[in-house]
Amino acid sequence: MNRASLRLALVTLGTTLVLSMTAAAQTAVGYLTVSSTPPAKVLVDNEDSGRTTPVEKLALPPGDHRLTLVTADGALKRTFGFKITPNQTTRLKIKL
């Protein structure tokens, strides 16, 4: 998720009005570190991360998320809610 800040500057030069707009997109991220026993495929918000546990410092936008862990044989699958805070690491250690 991107936060955009918008600055608007109005400058009057004699009888001419000059309008200047600057948009700066700032991206705040937090991190997820997750380990599990046994190792499992990691899905975040129903999207495959392409990673298997353990995962160190997966960058994510701040807010509420869902983590799904699935073992390679598909026998075990669990879903958890978690929250990401900007510039912080959320650490999860899970036994499936």
C-alpha cells in the first residue's frame, strides 16, 4: 500500500499566477519473519510468496494480513491473521 503526499504551491508573480504541484509517493513497509515445523509453503493474503519456511524479513505493506502455511504434501494447511507495523518485524513461530 502506498501513501501519497501532495503539496500544492501557489506563487503570484505580478499578475501571473504560477501553479506548481509536487506528488511524492512514500512507501512504508514492515517485515514478516516466519518459521514452521514442518517446513511449509508461504502464502500471504492468498498469494503464493514463492518461499518455504523459514522466511526472513519478507517486506509487506503495513496493516492486517493473512498467512497460510501448506506442507509440501498438502496434508497440513493452517491460516493465521497477523499485523504488519511500519519499520518493525513481526515474528511468527508455528507448529503445524
